[in-house]
Amino acid sequence: MNKIDSVEKKIAMMTENGFNEAEFITLQKAIMGKNAHTKIISSHIGLVYSDPKTGNGISYAVDHALSETLAIDYDCLIVVGGSEHIEFLCEEPHAIRLIRAFLRESMPILVVSEGSKLLNVIGDTRFSELSYENEEYLNSDSVFWNINGKGLVATFKIFFETVCSKKLEKSDNKGSRSINSFQDK
């Protein structure tokens, strides 16, 4: 993959107050390492905070409101964990609409930790019945799930290769399959 391929990729990071700061920073560094463009999308314009109750932690300026965001504007979608952040997104109609659009078009999605709850909300149960105690991530078609935030850099690397190549893996008969575990290097 050359730099031109990376620079042309637009990554949407769906974020609300209460997002997982460590996961966000890890992915942000990995994305910067690929020279890709990241845009923060949220239900509101302004700032999103990792810890909105105390004001501690990091905050980011929102680039685009979910209500005005289309899947076609991006090459992929990333949703980090954070229980407060995910609970809000599960109730946000525009977040649900956007995830459905990415799935309908088989565009790559990376969900981290609790982010998989968003798939359940829209009735996508691809990861529901899988055993994953020895895995750090699973993927099915164009959807990647980093189960617990471990091995996130390695998961992102494989996810980003998929984004750049646009060669999406096909799933097995169940619609899901596990990929070998990887460790952050």
C-alpha cells in the first residue's frame, strides 16, 4: 500500500460524550501513522468529552453532525467503546441510520468493545452466538469487532488494509468467522 492510497481514505469516527479515551487515542495514533483523514461525527456540533461529568480526560471538536452525515462521504466507520457513549448512540436515530447504510453498502466498520451493541440494536446478530474467549477480534464480511480493546493496533492494521484494498473477506455459512489473534507491537 502506498501513501497515496492511505491519504485518500476518509475515516469517520462516530463519537459521543463518554467515549473510551484509551481506545480513541490508540486508534488516532494508528490512523495518523497511515496518513489517513479522520473526521469526528456526533449528534451535535461542538466538543465531545471522554469524561463529560468531571471535565477530565480529552475532548475533540466535532467535524460533522450525524444528521448531516452520509455513508457515501467516507470509506469506513469506526466506533470506539465507552458505555455512556454507546448507550447514547443506541438511542440516536441518525447513528442507527448511518450504521445501516454502511452495512447495506458493505462498507468497512470497526467497532471496539461495547460498540458491538450498536449492531444488536439494528438486528445484526453476526457476533451474538460466537465463542470468542481466546480471540482479540472477529470479523464478518466488512465488519470488524475488537472485543476488549486489546490488540487494537493490530486489529486496525488489518481493518485498514481491508479499507485500502476494498477486497472484503467473505464469511462462512454462519455469517461470522474468527481470525487469529494478534498482539500490539
